[in-house]
Amino acid sequence: MKRRAGEREKELKKKKLLEELGENRLPYLTPADADFHQLWKSKYSKLIFRKSDTVPEDLHQMEPYFGMGSMAVSWHHDENLVGRSAVAVYSYSCEDSSVQESNEQELKGRDPAVWHVGLKVAWDIETPGLAVPLHQGDIYLMLDDLNMTHQHCVLAGLSPRFSSTHRVADCSRGTLEYILGQCELALQNLQTDSDSMVLSLKSLEAAVVKQAEEIHNEVEFEWLRQFWFQGKRYLKCTDWWLKPMAKLEEFWRKMEIMTSLVLSEVRKEQQIEEQRNETISCFLLLLKERQKLRKEWTARCQSDAAESLPEDQRPECHPFWTDDDECNMPLPYDLEEVIAYLQNLVQWIE
């Protein structure tokens, strides 16, 4: 919930800044601008840059080519890092005589032929941004709290490029071990009758249901859909992740059963009214979020941009099923009717 609250806060800040900007655009400086180095010193002092000729020669020969192509990375903070830890990026662009750097004196803004790292102060529309050229073998380091207080992006040049980013990861979240542990925590509320083998829930307390449904959403949208959105491009390198993802999907299917069991139980009137109301309220909120996110992920996978990719890179909308599919899913993919039922139930109880 803390993560989602943080995302909502970011969206509100972004919306406010865009409203303040209106039709205007934020300025940014490059080395061709007189104030570039002064701005770097005053507002971006924790960005350290190393020219390729100052980097040890053997490092240039080491960060295999991953085929980033001409794709640029949008504005972001690096996530899941140990607080105030440094981020180091080694950049290698395959420059040759066919890609010449333009005359900087003739340019207004950055040279589109050259890769750049862009930086801006987060949630700030007063301070100009920086666009720092990245040539073959350059390194940049973001020190201390720069990654938290600023955002960065990668601006594409014309030549192929790969990079190697080195971070100190916070392993308390975001690891396979973590999410498998979360799944096991959620499934503690599922029990099987030793005689009939019928599945049921141990508890319908709002806090228990809420925890399980939050983990359910985390597995589906932070792991399964994130993975399958990449298509099959990484199978050329390794198929290692297929088994862990299959295990996560197995857990996720059990959580779908748990969701259907919650729905069955709240339909009954034998429960204590106060507990029932509290359970339905938190359950409804999490199903609304699930429905919203499923629509968003489906739209992404079916977008023109996604459809235009080569088949092995095309995003897969997975998990996905229809009412006609013989996949034995306990609930429909589209949760609109379930949500409408729960909303009517809440109104009837009140």
C-alpha cells in the first residue's frame, strides 16, 4: 500500500507541474551553452563524469552487447536501491566515420546524432535540465542522493549503443526470493479438507483478506505481466526465468481461487455484519484496482506500437482468458460484473 500511495503522490505532482507549465517547455543546457558548467556545479554537483580517455583501457574491452538499438529511456529514478548508494553507468556507443558529431555552434539544443544522458531536478520547473553527450567509453556516476532528488533519461543517438549500469540493490523487496515468500504468506489462508479435498479460507478477517489480495495484485502486475510484456526476446539468451514464472503463475492461480472463495463467503449473510462490511469494502477496492490495471496492461499489449514489433519481441497479454476458454479459471478476466455485484451488496447492507 505504501508503494501505491507513493505512486499516486507522484502522479498528483506530475499533474500539477504539467498544469503549471501549460504549453511551455522546460529549458535545458548542453556544453554549447555558456552557463552549462555553472549549472552543473550548482544544481547537479553530485553527477560525476569521466571521459573515455580517463577510463582504464581494459574496461573498454569488457557489458556483452545487448542490442538496445535506437530506443531511448524516459525520465525516471532508479528503484529498489540502498539509500544514498552510488549508481555508475558505463556507456559504449559504436561510433564510426558514418556518424559525425554536428557542429555544436550551429545547433539549437542537443546533437541528435550523439547519445546523451539527460538530468533534471525532480518536480521542478524552474531549474534547467542538463543534456550531457555520451561518447564511446564514457562513464557517469550519480552520487549520494542524486538519484532520489533528480530524474534522468537516456536520449538516443544514431549509432548502436549498449551500457552497463552498476547499482547497490535493496534486496528486501523485488527479488524472486521475496515474491515467493509473499505468495506463501498469502496462501497460508487457504486450506484443503483432508476428506473431501474441498478448498476453503481459514479467515475472512478484513486484514487477512486485504493482505492476500494485495499480494495477488503484486504477483500479477509486478511479475507475471511485466515478464510476458517482454515477449520472447530474452529466450535467445536464457530460458532460466520460465520455471520461476511458471511457479509464480501456479501460486497466482491459487490466489484466483482464494478471491472466488472470498466472493462466495461475502454473499452469505451468516457472518457478523460489521466484519462482513469491512471485508467487502477492502475487497472491493482491491478488485477495482485489479480491473483497472488489467485494462491498462491489455491496452498496452494491443497498442499500435506493440503490434508493430517483430513477433519474437511482441508483448504477450498473459495471463489472459475468456469465458469460452477451457482453462478452469474460477473468475472471469473482466471483473466488471463482480465489482457491480459487490457495489450493490454494499449499498444494500448500508
